[in-house]
Amino acid sequence: MKPADRVELFKRFRAANPKPVTELEYQTPFELLAAVLLSAQATDRSVNAATRLLFAVARTPAAILALGVEGLEPYLRTIGLYRSKTKHLIETCRILVQAHGGEVPRDREALEALPGVGRKTANVVLNTAFGEPTMAVDTHIFRVSNRMKLAVGKTPRQVEDGLMRAVPTDALVDAHHWLILHGRYVCKARKPECWRCPVADLCPYRPKTPDPLAADAPAPRAQAKSSGQAPTASRRRVQSES
Ligand code: SF4
């Protein structure tokens, strides 16, 4: 994508959503870290449903550590991979209490040393809790960046590095949220909704998905008859179905 188009792309994302936020519910860096850790291969909705109950009784590393695996597991049962996530969260809390005074470190290396925390989770925490310009490349950002040729790559790390070079400086902090939301609601995995995409004219992806309503709109029979025009394939289909 050309530099001028990249600037325009993020100008439009900003105009439509000036303050993009994560859909995970949290109030502190630790709650965000816990929610992101739990969100791997699970929906934000299922994580929010679980953490609403959990954070009502335990919202600090010390409090969750005190629950222990047996006390924590019932809160996480509705989330995919809950057994391993329970163990990871307990061990993460133990390290936060013992090595970081119960606080979430603002440091990539320290974050990635926590059980269940990889580069993507560290990037989310650094970006969303601490406002750092990082790109947490999830499945949505990976797909959208490649389709739009904003950052092309075969691995999340390649796309992350490409985005850090391609995204205009003033959009770096918010780009991660804009791209996730765009992928989640418009540029969907199975069928991108190009017909209602606000950046379609900037996007080189082909073929663009046409508006399904326009494609299926039945041709007015009377008009076809009166014009003497032979029905097209789609008109024939519509007529035989009626
Ligand atoms: S035009 Fe289509 S492929 Fe391109 S960003 Fe929009 S929805 Fe995605």
C-alpha cells in the first residue's frame, strides 16, 4: 500500500472511532493481563463473563494466588483450555507477587517470562495498559494486514515488524485496536464485507466481495418483459424460484 494511502487509511479509522478500546473488560494492568492470558482461543465475551465473577472476589495477584488452582478453576470452566489457563494464571500470580511486588512489569522480557504470556500478550499489555506503540498481531490483524498489503508476511512476527514500519507514527498506539476491530466486524475471515468497507478504495484485495443484497435483487419481471430483453442467468433463477 502506498504511503499516502496508509495515511488516509488511518485517518478514516480515526474519524470513525477516535478512541478505540479493547473489548476485554478490565480496570487495572493486572486485570488486563489476566484477561488477555485467558483469551487465547476463546471469545472476549466468554472471558468477560468469567472475569466479571472472578474479579468480584479476587482482583489482585495475591488474591488469585490465595484461591489456588482448586479455588480458581470453577471461575474459568466456561473458557476454552481452562485447565492449563488456570495453572498459568496461578503461576503468573506467584511470580508477580514474589518478583514484582504484586505489580505488572512494564517490561517485555519480564512479561514474556510469565507462564502463558507470549509476545502477543506482552504486546497487548504494553500497548493497552501502558500506552506503548506495539503491535499485537492476532489472527485478525494478520489477515487484514496481508489482504490490504499494509504489511505482508508469512508469520505474525513478519507482519508485526512490517506494521511497525508501515503505520504512520501518530497512529502507532491505536493501530492495533483499529485493525482488530476492522478484521472482526468488516474484513471477516471467510468473506470480507468489501461492499460496506470504509477503506475499500484503498485496498488492493481482489476480488472484492459484492453486496449480496444487490446481487440477489430480483429483476422486475414486467420491465424484462416489456423491454423484450432475454432474462439473464440470475433473472432466470429468480423467476424459477418464485
Ligand atoms: S476492501 Fe474487502 S478485503 Fe479490503 S479491507 Fe475492506 S473488507 Fe477487507
